[in-house]
Amino acid sequence: MLTICATQDTYLKREIKSATELTDAYKKLSKKGTEWQLDSYTVEADDHIKINLAYGSGTWYAYTYHWEGFPESKAYLLANPSASSTGGGGNINGVSIVGLDLIKKFEGIELHAYPDPLTGGDPWTIGYGSTFYENGGRVKKGDKITKEQAEAELINNCQKSFLPSLQKIPYYNEMDDFQKGALLSFAYNLGAAFYGANNFETITRTLKNKDWGAMRKALTLYVNPGSNVEAGLRRRRNAEADVWFTNVKEG
């Protein structure tokens, strides 16, 4: 189930109009920090998203710029009406929406190109870890992008560089978008071709045997124990496991 949070004082509205044009019966004040859980949402006109609140709390319209928690950017949503979601799952051309959410949460975003820490130069990276742009151009020193561009590049990167490998995993087509999202985040962190690779025997065996109830144990093996990144990786692996078990019984 997806949760959105107000980034400023704003309104949920019964109609796509300015809140000043609506009576109190047709709008609901949400103070900054207010959270709502959604059953589903779809893209609408004029920078709005139609949301169905959880627990029978009704259908409303939210102004995109006043909320965070929608996995896609406003620009991408409006350009891709098929990128709607039910129950917080869903996908954009095969890329799991919750997987994108995990990646964005743990990778962080840089809107200015930064150098490789080992070389002090190439490869330059931008956005959520992109070294190339959708048009094939290499990220260069001095490059700047917007958040919307970073999210579009992330989606393109996942489609072209990660999905082909993930789709070769046994039973992948039987997985829901939460399971696929957990694997996408794992792959984005540790490599698209992790399945069957050296040092990934446990997760490979777990997936091959369709032992889905054991995935938390498998995922949380890959945390670089004893390193200065162990704590962060452990948080990420557990977050991936939590997503995996959204609709799967944990063994």
C-alpha cells in the first residue's frame, strides 16, 4: 500500500479546481507532514493525480507538486498515463514502481555530475547513478539535470540495463511487482547479472528453487560484514525483503 506525504499545507479536492474555488465539503485540508495511504492512483490533467484513499476514505484529487511518495515524477506521470498503480504495486514498461522507489531512497540523487571517487574523473555520474544518458551520450564534468530528468534516466537505465538480466531469473514472470521491485533494487546495488554469478550462490539457489519464503535470509547475506557500509546495506537488504514479502508468506 502506497503512502504519500504533504510537503506543504495543501488540500485534497473532490474536483480539479483551485482550492479557493471549492467549498469545505469539496476539499480536505492536509497540513505539511500529513500522510495518507492509497489503494490506487491514476494520472489526471493539470498536474493532478486522482487518488483512492485506503480504508474506504474516498476518491480525491491531489496537486502533484504538493506531495511526495508517488514513485514517478510529475513530468513522467503526465507523459506516461499507463504508469498508474494499484495497491502500491504496478510498473512502468516492466520496471517495478516500488523498485524505483527503493533505488531512489537508498541511492540518493545528485543533480550535478560528480567524478568517480577512485579516478577523480571518468566515469562521471549524475542523478541516481547514471553514467550515460538515454540518448547514449556520456555524462561529463559540469553537467546538470533536473529531478524529473534524473528520474526519467533512472527508468531508462533500469529498462535497458537491468530488466533483460532479471527477466532470465527462473519464475520471474510469476512474481508480482513487489518481488520484482526487491530484485531490481538488489541488482541496481550489486549488479544486473548477480543471478548465477560467483559469490551469489545462496540467492541464486533460493530463486532457482522458488524458495520464496526464505528470501529475507538470502538477501541479508549481502551486506559486506565488517565494513563501514554494513549498517546501510543491512537497512537496504531488509527494506528489499519487506517489499518482497508484501504478498508472499515469510518462511
